[in-house]
Amino acid sequence: MKKFLSFLLQVLIVCLPATAAALKSPDGKLAIDLSLQKGKPVYSISYSGKTVVTPSAIGFDLADGYFGEDIKLGRTTRRAVVDEYDLPVGKSSHVRIQSNEMRVPLIEKSGLKRRVDVVVRAFNEAVAFRYEFPGEGALAIKNEILDINPLGDPVITALPLPGFHNTHEGRYKIGPLAGLEGGKIMDMPLTMEFPGHIILTVTEANLVDYAGMYLVRNGGRLTSRLSPRLDYPEFSVLADLPHKTPWRVFFVSKKAGDIIASNVLTTLCEPCSATDLSWLKPGKTTFPWWCDTPVPDTTFQAGNNFLTAKYYIDFAADAGLDYHSVYGYGDMPWYFDDGPSFGWAGPNADLTRPVGQLDFPAVCRYARSRGVDIHVWLNWAALYKDIDRVFDKFNEWGVKGMMVDFMDRDDQEMILIQEDILRKALEHKLFIQFHGASKPSGLVRTYPNEFTREGTLNYEVYKWDGWQLGADHDISMPFTRLVAGAADYHLGGFRAVPLKDYKPRFHRPLVTNTRAHMLGMYIVLESYLQMVCDDPEAYRNQPGFKFLCGIPTNWDETVVPLAEVNRFAVVARRHGNEWFLGAINNSEARTLEIPLDFLGPGSWTIDLCRDASDSFDNPNHLIEETLIAGKTLTINLASGGGFAAKIR
């Protein structure tokens, strides 16, 4: 009888509908629970047994009705996953990462009885989930419901934005969640700090054929908004079934460095389809627009002409830079454009038609003779209307890539346009640098020809309003925007002044923060097309310039020995057998003891560029010295300072 009752109990347990499903990371520290509350699906996240996100609603506002009520959970399936792949462009050349995965069907018990599968992945430093819509027919999403109910009132670092049509540039707001302005959309990545030094950063991965997501404070929680379509603004996503959403990614760790060094986002994206990637060449480039294209006082006048381009090509060749950027001159692009002003493509803009005074094919030929490659600036609309013909002409001229600018949206249409540009550029062996664009989402794995993108308030602003910038803005980058992927920050300004002496100027701009801070950013901030944006005279015989030119832009390994959110970041990146160690600091001077155990056995020599003792008054003053590495490196960081080191 006892055996029969035991058997009956087991049958009842198996037959009862599931009301929860849980998944843990391989190391067991990070957990995500999916459950039902009164028939509504919710998720929660915990770390080392401590709740970080309390039960939070998920669902969809669809054209045929709300999905997220009267739900039952279908049969959960699980598997352990080991992802191993190479990244020809990235923070690590080879990635091997473990995770656990579960698939949980969400099924309506009544009404239309629709089904949506939730696929959940748990890594040691992040949990992520996305939705898969099965079937056939059409999908129309008004909004995706993603609530985030953090435990307590964490400190938030967030970027409020004025609306969905924006450049994703602005100052980060830092403070308790309750103090953020309600109802205003905020960009992702968004970072929260909890008691006990637990850090949570939320963003998205594999954003394809979908709308970008934003977060809005609603009382003590955050809730999501998808960017609306321009043609049917009541909808955000129109697609055919079956369809998959992007991954909703929650990085959670007590070590900010684990988040900075993570390869989770690329792991959640598809592999690259191209078989030949030998032509990819990350590197450094001139960008004369930043310094207003000054030339020597000689026999030629600056402008859209061969001699101006030759001057900067010669500088690039002599400095060992890989690329020269051709954008035009002043408010005139390098190509014919009948638009109303610079940057706005006219109806007859033609990227295969250089302006009359510029012998562009000759510029390309001369650059090749000096071992420098050419890439160009252009407006996305001028490109996209005739993309195949333009790319064929670029291949004929020998252009290697382009800055695609003024996209300013991440609605579904623009996301599709970006991917189309990347796909066609990959076929033509061209690299892409997106400007006026939204955050990346790990697609450098799928499209390794995307070297960098903007989507951040960066050093171009020193030309007109540098008071928005400074060290306290810079230091937010590794913990927010850079978590999503590479960022073009317009580095290389060598005319630093104390903040009290700063004045905006378009020609040969001034910057604040120390030169050691500037050099450190080339290592700390991930980008595979780093600018050297000042004019040649700014660099001539200047301390640190030779070191700058020797910093690689593509990496085999990344570790983060020390980092504290919005205070400082110390990042080590390996290229071949050499390590490059860089740091940037906020406006508070400090001394750091940096462990060097990442170097491994052997004798190591450090070539160091650091702040001088008078850097507050003379931010260009740089100390260059050579040291023998010990177990730690003790270094003083000035206010707005940093350092850069090559360890060999």
C-alpha cells in the first residue's frame, strides 16, 4: 500500500502543471527564476543567494491582444552549452565560455491559446533570455513588456534621452533610482549598484530585425519601451513568423571588471558567414574634421583638394598610422551633394562623383604608394539609395571602409538598414564605422567588418561645449556604453589645458584631463578604428605620441585587474606576447596598487607613461620611464589622470 501511494504521489507530481523553472550559472552563483503569479509570467534574479531583481513582469502588447495573462508553462527542456569560437576583431581573439540553458514554453490557457518560447541562458557573469515566436503568418508587436523591479533603491548610472529620434549622446545621471525623472526614456546599457558591492548592468544582444529597447522609471521599477516604427508608429515590430527577439542581458557581479571583460554579448550572436576575413585590418586613423583640417603655411590652401589629403597621408605614413579619413572640408563633403547643409543628403547626392577640385582616385593611389589606406565619411541616406553601385566604385578606387553618419534612430527599419549595410560591405570587403547611431549589441561576431560606432557623447564636443565632458564623464564609459561594445570616442587631442583655461574652439580644439589619461583611454576604451584626431603639429616632438602610435587596436585577451564603477578602471589587454595596461581616473586623485598576476611567469619590463606631479596645472606633462615588473604596480593617478604601459 505504501509503495502504491508513493507511486501515485509521483504520478500526481509529474502530471501537475509546472508553475516555475529555475536556472543557475555553471559556478552556481547566479540564478534566474521564471514563474507564474496569478497566471502572469515573471522572472527574478539572485546572486550568491541574494535577490537582485524581485519578481518582474514579462509579456507582449500585440496587435491581436496582450500576451502575458492566463499563462501556463509548458515542458521545460535544458542543456549545458560550451561556446568556442574565434573573433578576428574583438577584445579576445579566441573565446571559450560555458553556460546553462533552458527553454520554457509560455502557453495561453484560453482565448487564442498562443505560444511563445522563452530561451534562457545563464553564464557565470550574466543571465539572458529571449523569445521565440513559432508558427507562420504575421507578427505585429506594439511593445515588449520587460519590467525590472530591483531590490531596494540601487544607485543608477543612466543616460536619459529626449526621444526615440536621437544620437544617443548625453551626460549620464548618477543617483538613487527613486531620484531619476519618471516617464523619460533611458538608453541601455544601464548600470545599478546594490549594497554588498553587487553590480547589475542591463543591455541587449543580437539586435536584428527588431526595434531598440529603452527603459523608463515607473515608481520603484523600470519598464521597457521599444522604438516605434516611422511608417506605423503604433507598432514597433512587424515581421513574419517564426521570429526571434534580441536577448535581454543582465550582467551581475561583485567585480566590475568581470563585466568589462565579458564576451557574453558576442556569444549570443550568430557566427560570421564569410569564409575569407584575411582582408580585415583594424587600426588607427587620422580624422582631420576634428581639428578643422589645418595645413602648414606653405604654397597650397587647405580644402577639398589633393595637396591637403597628401599632407595628412604623409603624416599618417610617417607616424605608422593605418588609415587616412577623407570627409571633405569645412561644410562641404568630398562628394557631390545638393542637400541643404553639411550632413543632410540631397536628392541628387552621389558618392561616386567626387567634387570637381578633388582628384579622389589620385588621393587613393598616392595613399597606397605610402602604405596608407583610405576610408571616407558619408551620409547613410546618400549611400543606401544606391549602395551596390557605390560599393563597386569604392572597390574600384581602393577605398577600404567608411564612416556612415546621421542614422539617429534604432527603430526596426533603421536596424534592418544597418544590417543590410554591414552585410553588403562584408561582401565587398569594406569596413564600417557607424556614427550618429545607437549602441552595438555584439554583432561584431556576425559582422567583424564593423570596427566601431559612436552612440556616446565624446571628444568631438570639445569643439563647442567641452564643459559637458571631463574625467567624471569619461569614467562612466567602461561601465555603461562600452559594455555594449566598441565606441568611437574621438581620441588623440594633445592640446590639454586646466579646466579653468578651457575655451571652446572649432579650430585646433582644446581638451581637459591629462595626457596620461588620454593615452590610457586608447587601452581602456574598446575600439578597432582608433582616431588620432589632432593635427600633425600637435604631435610633433610631443611626449607620449610615439607610445600612442604603438598601441594596438585589436586584442588577443582582456583582463581587468582593478575597477570601481564611476571611479577608476584599470584594463590589461594582450596583443601577441605583449601586454598593454591602461587606466583612466575620475576627478578624485588616488593611489592604486595594481596586481600584475595576469602576466604569468617570467621577467617583465614595463614602459610606463604616467601623470607628472604638476599635471593639475600642466596636464600635458607626462613622465615616461621604464621599470622592472614586480607582483604589483603602485601608481598615483592625478585628478582627471591615468596611465598607459607596455609590458614586454
